[in-house]
Amino acid sequence: MFNNIVDFYLKSHPVTLGVLVLLSIYFIILNWTFFYRYFSLNSWSARESASLENLLLGSTTVSDNSFLNNFIRSSHIISKEVLELAKLAATKEATKGLSVLSVFASTSPFIGLFGTVVSILDTFAHIGQASGSMSVISAGVSDALVATASGIFVAIFAYTYHQILKRKSYELISYIQMQSDAILARKA
């Protein structure tokens, strides 16, 4: 196994190796972003869910841990506009990191494809210099396709993580909207 990795490293074009390094960095960043945001959104959703439950059970205001609490305390009058502003601020905070995952999901396959094209061009250059047989072509093309496979691999995770965090953000904003509606209903 180790010999195969060393052999791949020695045969590969420097651009392909650079592409694989870049995709590895992408993968590390997207995993860090996902797990950090996932756990923080879960914690935040739990606080908002508990606050909503207290409101539905008869509490007159949101809990101290609720995102809405800061907006309600800073405003002298609880209005629809203040609560809408809080919802917009929560949406902005909840969707942090989604753009990074979206960019990674859309660019990773193209970065991998770039590495593959460069490797295939390198393979054809070597065929022209030596007596090229089918084994030279197949070995070069199979090594080149590693970059495309890596790009697709990273893109799958980035897109999946993006969709999961998008759904978590939607659930969180729904809790905030329900709390706002409950507060306005009590006020009327």
C-alpha cells in the first residue's frame, strides 16, 4: 500500500499533486465548518425550542437564553418590526458557513477535473517520447482520474453538509418565528 502511494507520488504531475493538496485542504475546512456549525445550531435550536415550549405553556415572555430576549429587552415596545428584525439577525447568524460549503461543493469537481486534464496531457506527452503501448496509456489515465474522483468525493460531502445545515437553520428560524407569533398573539 505504502509503495503504491510513493509510486503515485513519483509518477504524478506536480499540478495534479497540487490539486490533491488543495482538495485535501477543502475537505478539512468543510468538515471543520460542518461539525462546528452543526453542534452550535443544535445547541441554539434546543434553547429556542425550550423557550417556545415555555411560551406555549403560559409564560409571558421568552426565556433569558432565547435569541429574541436581547431584542425584546433593548426595545421599549415589542412590535412586529422588532421581532422581524430579530428574525433577520438570527437568519444571518444561523446561515454562517453555508456559502463556504456551497462554494466547495460547486468548485471541487472542476478543480479535480483540472488535475485530471493536466495529468492526461502529461501522459500523452510521455507516449510521444517513448514507444507508447496501451499499458502506458491506461496507467497514466488511471492515475489522472484520481484527481477527478477526489474532486467529486469532496463535492459530495460539501453538498450534503450544506443541505443538512440549511435544514437546521430553517428549523431554528421556524422556532424564532413561532416565538414571535406567540408574543404578538399575547400582546393583541
